[in-house]
Amino acid sequence: MTGSDGKLYEADNSTLGPATFQVTSTEKWAISNVGLFSERNSQSYVVNSLAQATGTNTPELFQTARMSPGSLRYFGLGLENGSYTVTLQFSETGFTDRSSQSWKSLGRRVFDIYVQGILREKDFDISREAGGVERAIVRKFNVTVSDNYLEIHLFWAGKGTCCIPEQGYYGPLIATVHAASDFTPTVSGIPPTIGGEKSRTGLIIGIAIPVGIVGLILIFLVFYTRRKKVDGDEEEILGLGPRPDTFSYAELRAATDDFSSSNKLGEGGYGPVYKGTLADGRVVAVKQLSVASNHGKSQFITEIAIISAVQHRNLVKLFGCCIEGNRRILVYEYLENKSLDQAIFGKKELHLDWPTRFNICLETAKGLAYLHEESRPRIVHRDVKASNILLDAELCPKISDFGLAKLYDDNKTHISTRIAGTIGYLAPEYAMRGHLTEKADVFGFGVVALEILSGRPNSDNSLDDAKIYLLEWAWHLHENNQSLELLDPTINEFDTNEATRLIRVALLCTQASPMMRPPMSRVVAMLNGDIETSNVVSKPSYLTDWEFKDITTSFLEENKSSTSSTAQKEGKISQHNDEHCDTITSPASGVDPLLPSPVSVSMISDIIGDGR
């Protein structure tokens, strides 16, 4: 298509997939698209519109545009080295005008523009820069080509909206790309300057490909179905932006001594974790996906997408991944002191004094505050528990295992989703109704804080009935003004004010109503002593609703005694009835079946199905 300025634009290939590199027919341009639209059924990378963009004499150029969920790159090929002018044209056609005051008008598309590896536009918002939607806007950049190629990179860093006008609608959008030399080229293959004008080579995005190419693709799919199935899995995983470093399977096999059992650190939610040493000397944790786990595959994709987009001292660092055939492996920084649950519940000889425990709580709260309030889009971890908090050499905590995490848009009050997580750490509203907000993580943090403080897990069948459930025991002590008795007896010295503050914060975080739980930024402020800790006066309803006298045991014992007495008189006894009574009241079980739990028993099978 020829624009009003006389420039001839070449058609892009509209069938680009989630991980595709394509060279145009003239071999002047190459396009690389990486990314999968989250929770979107139709993975369409072209936006078609009948809108007549204003501010241009060729509105047809803007009726098709390329959109990418993560990373979109254009390469100008075979260029003579020298100075060039790059012209990019945009028009926002996906949202309605703000003046309409409709839901669709609230959409925001924010991305970064790099040219030759240099950031030229940060947080570029098409509609804001153009002064509204369906308005053409041009950006020109002067660049230097030194290696005979030009690179233009549009990158989505997780900012803006993600679900307007539909789920999974985000990422950079561009209509045309154009590059012109600021000199008269002398190399063949580059159109010469005519009439004193700059040489031009352009690209129009999103025009449909010829029917013949579609036919070839269909033939390819027929003959290579099995191979495409495997490749499709790999594309799904590689189709993420920003893309992490990749390792070969041979590298990781050598690093872990052929995944030796002596290097095994533990078993994760969907596969084993090994300690390894890379060729450059870095010590890493290698997390291997079980090939048979379909659930693990989705967690693998989620984990790469989340951790690649966030950086914080209290979040575990992802070095890269390995995708070869069915092998899917994550490579993390190695944390010497492993997980928090091993430190406080296990047999490992690692003494955590009071300052260390308090600091672990504080730093974990900072990491969650970053995910909830500073990251864009916001992130709900969904599985905050002691085993998902790792400790480095200085015992600084780092939140890990983002396989269940959810992106959380600013415009949403909550997410309705299937239940996933771990029993004992699930917030009531999420366990019962699938109602997910960041307050579900706050609840999990409250449970973890009590575990750190007490040195015991949230439930322990070996303890007395009154102490089996940590939350119940904590409330019992709190109501009797004996809260400090909750502290781990192995702690010799502690700060009374800090301990009291931490207990109150934990009880606030585990309130039944999410509205009564503080946001994590307020938790940080309360732990730091910057603001007063609110008095906890209301015992959660999930505890009070279960307060009743359990008469089952005494009734069964009386019934058994009566039956035995009668049988003795008659010279016989019913073995079947005795066995039934033993099954219900057997002390070997350790827990009365009717003791309270924060999660309804009827929900357990569903939770276990999605959790770990």
C-alpha cells in the first residue's frame, strides 16, 4: 500500500504466533513476536478496525495493526551502515474515547519503545500521547546502524490494563514501521535515493496473507501434527515477555551431576529441586517439571511470566529456564538455608533467635506489599506458606513458587477463580467461594507469622486437643491475656513490644472478613512501629461458629459400655458394632473428626485437586 507521503508499505504476515520469527518476502524486514495473552481463548495478534483515524491522510494504514502480549521486534535487514531516521505510526483502536465514560473507555495501553537497544520511550501510552483514541500519532528517532541491521523493540512491562475490552487484552500496538537513510546508499539491495529524497523501505502491519500460504500451512499441519504438538508446547512456554535466559539440558545435567540424588534439595509442587553449579561457577537451584503433570505445565508458564516481570530483594531471582522436548526446568538462585519450614519445623540445626524471626516476618511482608501494591499489574501469590519462603545465607527471606500466582488488575475488586493453595493457609472467603483478592495472601501471611513466632505448624495432631490448631490456640491465649505464652520455648530472649505487636498483626491478618485485614503496606508500617497496632477485639467467625461441646465420644462410650454389659448377660457381643465405635473414637487418630478447622471439610477434595 502506498501512503499519502508516497512511501510504499510492505505487508506483514498476519499469522505470527506466540513465538515466531518471520522474514518478509522482500527480505528487507524480519519480525519477531513473543508472548501469550493471559487467560484469553483467542490468541489473535492482529487488531482489525473500521475506524477512520484522524490526523492522517491515509486512515487505511491504521485499520490493521500488530499487537503483542509481551515482546515485538522489527529488524531492518541488509542495511548499509550509517545514520537513519526511524518512523513509527500508532493509533489506539482498541478502546473507546474517555468522553463516553463507559467501561471500555477505562483501558490503558502502556509499553516501552527501544531502538537499537536504547530505551527511547518509557511507559508510552498511545491514546494519551495522541490526545485520544482513533487518532494517528507519529514518533521519529534518529539512529546509527553499525552492524548492517536495525532493531526496533516494543516491550510490555506489565503496566496498563489487562482485561479491557476483554480478558487478556494488553501489550504494544503498532500500525506502521518505516526506516530511511540520511545518506545516499551505495550497497545493492537498498533502493537508491531518487530526486534527492531519502531511500525508503516500509512495512504495514496486519494485512492478511495470501491464500496460497494458508494452504501450505494447512498441508504442514496435516503431515506434522505430532511434531507441532510438541513444538506448540514449547512455543507456549517460550511465548513470554520478557524472556529469561535459556540453558541447555546438557548444561543443567552437568551442573547437577546428572541430577544426582545427593544434590536433591526437596520435592516441589510439581517436581524435584536439585542443587547445581553452572560452568561459570554460579550455584543454582534447578527445579524440574514432572513430564506427566499437565497442571505443572501451566504453573511453569505462570512462574516464568511472573518472576521475569518483577524484581525485589524479597522475591526469589530466576536465572533462566530449559525447554528441550518434554523437558521443562527452571533455574533459580540457590539459597543456602533452604525453606523457612525446614528452619522452624525440621530437624535442621539452624537456630533462629528472636531478631531473626522478627526480621523474617518484616521482610516477607515487604515482599508481599511489593506484589500487591507496587507491581503493575498487581500480583496475588495464592500460596503463601512457610515452605514457599526461602532463606539466603544472611537468613533474609525470599518468596518463591509463583506457579499459582494471579495477575490482578487495578480496576477489579476481586477475581473469581477455582480454589488452589494449601489447607491451613487458605482465607475463608477464598476457600468457600473462590473469591480472590490480595487479602487472601494477607491471611496466609498471618498464619505464617504465628508459625514463625511459635515454632510449630498451623496444625499438629500430636498436641493436646486445645492446641492442635494454631489459630485456635493463639486466640485462646489472647482472650486470657497470655499471648506471649505462644512464643517458641527455644527462644531465650525476645523484645516484648515486638512480640506483642507481631501477635496482634497476625490476629488482624487472619480475621474472617477480608475488609478487616490490613493491606500489607500497613502490616509493614505496624511491624516497624511507624503506626499503632489496632486492638484485636473480634474473634473470627470461622472459630466461633465451631465452638460447641463435642458429646459424640461420651455418647459412643456409654453406648459401647451398655452394649458390652448386655452382651455379657447374654453371653455374646457384636464384633461389628465394636469395630465401628473404634473407628470413630480411636485415640490413634489423634484428632477428633468434629474438631474445628478454618476450612470446611466438604471443600477439601476440591482444594487438594488444585493445591499442593
